[in-house]
Amino acid sequence: MTDTRPAIDVEAAIAELTEGAGFVRFEGFYSPEQIREARKIVYAAAAREPARTTHFHGDDEVSTQQRVWNLVEKGEIFRTMAAEPRMLAILEPLLG
């Protein structure tokens, strides 16, 4: 079976994360099936967890933040995604 996942330039990704914009977008990094499963879990968890407020807009509280904490404990898909070898190749030099 041929690996059709996109090649990742690890050094360029690390440079962009540390010296550039601070984020990197990889098209096709995860399969559509993985994304669907992860999205389903995140939306279900978000529906169960309370919305947060922010104080970053002056004195007004804005109730627009929705966070889902600790994704790796929310489903095996997140552990699989986090352990993806190309992801680890990028994170290991950054995090040790």
C-alpha cells in the first residue's frame, strides 16, 4: 500500500512555529474519517460543557468562548492523532 499522505517539511514547520506566524496548516494531514470522528466528539463535548466568558473586551463580559478541555481523554481518535509520527517529528524538537 502506498502512503498518500502529504510530505511534511519538519524543519520548515518548526521554523514557522518558532520564528514565523506561530502556526502551520497542513492540508490532508489527517484523513477525512479521522476529522469527522474528532469533530463529532468535540461538538458533543462542547454541547455538554458550559460556555466561558472573556474579559478581554474592556469592562464587558463576552460569552463567546467555548472550550473543550483534555481532548486525549475524550476519545481514542485524539490519542491516535497526537501520536501521528509526522506530528511527533515536529513536536519532539519543540517540546523535548
